[in-house]
Amino acid sequence: MGFIRVTDSGGWKAFWRDPSGAQRSKTFHTKKEATQFLSQVQVSMSVGAYVSPHASRTLFGDHARLWMKSWNTERTTAARDSSIMRNHVLAQWETWQLGKIDHLSVQTWVSSLSEKRSRATVAECKRLMSGVMRSAVKNRLIGIDPTLGVRVPGRRVRDTDERIVTREDVRQRLVPVVQPTRYRTLVATAAFTGLRWGEAVGLCRDAVDLDGRIARVIRTVTEVAGQTEFKAFPKSRAGRRAVPLPDWLVDDLRKYMELYPPDGPQGLIFTNAVGGAIRRTLFRSRVWRPALVRAGLLGQVREVDGKFEAVWSNELGRTMVENFGRESEAVQHVARNQHGGLRFHDLRHSYGTWLADDGIVPNKLAKVMAHEDIATTMQLYVRRTEDHDAIRDLLDR
């Protein structure tokens, strides 16, 4: 039981013992306020919902760091979440007391962040903040989670969202212009197997059966802070699978492995010039995006009066033009500055779309795409491409 005592200054102090047995107190202006507060404390302790009125003074940043130390996630996931927490969540809330954070403040922050960042980034920020606040509730630092009911604004469809490339464009336009040439088979393999980046660069000699025309996904390569790591298991349980190889790709792989034998300790098939695992960040800037420019799939480079004119669009959609003395300089400039463009991962999306449009049934498509939930396959890939001719035929009848 608690009690109330008048203070020397004329106020009223409520005393009680918390569930641990420690005596706590809080001062109020009137006896009525102290009495009401003490009653609330006694009720909350009786129902197991007691929260110390002083605990809410804990700073968000202090509790967030304790919560982050409890993570038990993959190295790549932890690195991504730590970056988002540091650059976005802690940048806003680090010095706030937990008890001072309310629903309106969080919703205002999320809405403001949505004007500058992608919906995916905003959703991750909200997820991490919710994790901290739920932990604070569980640890009796605050009574309610202020992130409950906070909504992330809907994603706006942009003209660059549909990033599907045709089979013909991949084989006839993109693959032939990939430089250095050793990476052409990597691009072709990723496009015509639907493998994720880490799965493609993690392919080893013992996982590829050229005679059986099958590639088995059993390992991946991850990259954190510029360092690659060989991981002896795929992204998920569904990720362990066998993928069929088209005949022409089998021939390409056979020739490629004759030129670049997979002799390293892991037997990696696709390596960099010194035999190590390929870094995704360097591949994107030095190989992938310049290849898109040369293929005519990103910006434009054209020869005008003995010089090379680079044409690209910035983030605001404004067309920019600059002249260069060498074609390679113009290509690199467009690759660095053109906004958007086909991602390497879009090869996987294109692969799923090709198979869906060719009539592969959803359960088989889900297996080859390594989806744990067939609903993901149904949502993303079943008949993605518009078939206007078929619709016209039906209407004409």
C-alpha cells in the first residue's frame, strides 16, 4: 500500500513500492492529484501493467542501442538495419525521452520522410522505430507504443517502375556489349535462370551439371561494407533449388569455364580478374550501367561532329547534354548521372515474367523463383505483360 505526505513547500508527495520492492515517490501540486495517481499505480500493479513514471525519461537512443545489441539476424540484414537506424531513425529521435514521443510526432516524421525517401526506406524506418518502442513497452519503460496506427504513405507509380526487358534485348543488345567480356556469361546466366545476384556469383563448379543442363542453388555470396563473404546456404529454405539451363547457355558456360577455370578454393565460376568474389557495388558502376548505356537501355551516347554527345535525364526528369572527346568518357558520364534504369535484379523479374507469359503454372513458377509463398508469385508474375492482341481478338468475335 502507498501513502501520501505533505511536503515542506506545500505540495503533496505520493509514496509506493514498485514490483521489485524499491520505494518510489512523485510530487504533485494537490492532494487530489497525488491520490488519483497513487490509485492508478495500485491498479496497474494489480493487473501487471505497472510502468514506472520515471522510466519514460530514458532516451530513445540509449534504449535503441540496447535493443540493437539483442539482434540475432543475418550479417547482411544487421548491416542494412544498422545503417537505416543510424542515418534516419536516430538522426531524428536519439535525444528524445521515450515518454515524450507521441503518435502525432511519429506520423508527422513518417509523412515528412516520405517526401524525401522511397516508400521502401520509409517503411523500414517505421519498422525499426516500432521495434524500439515495442521493446520499451515490454520492458515497462512506457505504457503504450506510439507507433501503433502510424501509416506509411502509399507508393506512387512512376514512369520508370516497369523494368522488364525482353529476351531478345538481353541476348542481342545487352549481353554483346558487356565489358570486360568475361562478365557476359554472368549476365546471361542471371537473366535466363532467374538467380538473385548472390546466387549467381555464388555458383560453384560442383553445383552446375552441364550434361544434365541443371544449376543447383546451394550457396550464395554476400557483401557488407565492401567485403564479400561466401555463405554455404541460400537466402531461404525455398532458395535451395535446381534451375534448368537452356542449351545455348550450357554451351556458353562450357566455353566460359574453359577460358576461366574455376580453380579457387570454393570453385567459384564467376570471379573478378584476380579470382576473387565479384563485388556488387563495383560491378554495378563499372560493368552493369555502362553496358546499359552501350545497349541503348540507359540514356544516350551519339557521335556528333567528331565528338561524343552524352544525353541523360536527372532526378527531376530534365534532359541534360554534354560533349566528350572519347566515347568511353561519355558512356561513363551517362552511367553515373542518368536517373533510374534497369537494375541487375530486374533480370530476375524479367525471367519470371517471361515464364508466366509463356504459361508456366504458378506452383512450378514459384518453385523455380524460390518463393516460399505462392501468393508472391501470383502477385508479381502471373500474366504481367499486357496482351492487347488477344483482347482485341476476343472483342472482335
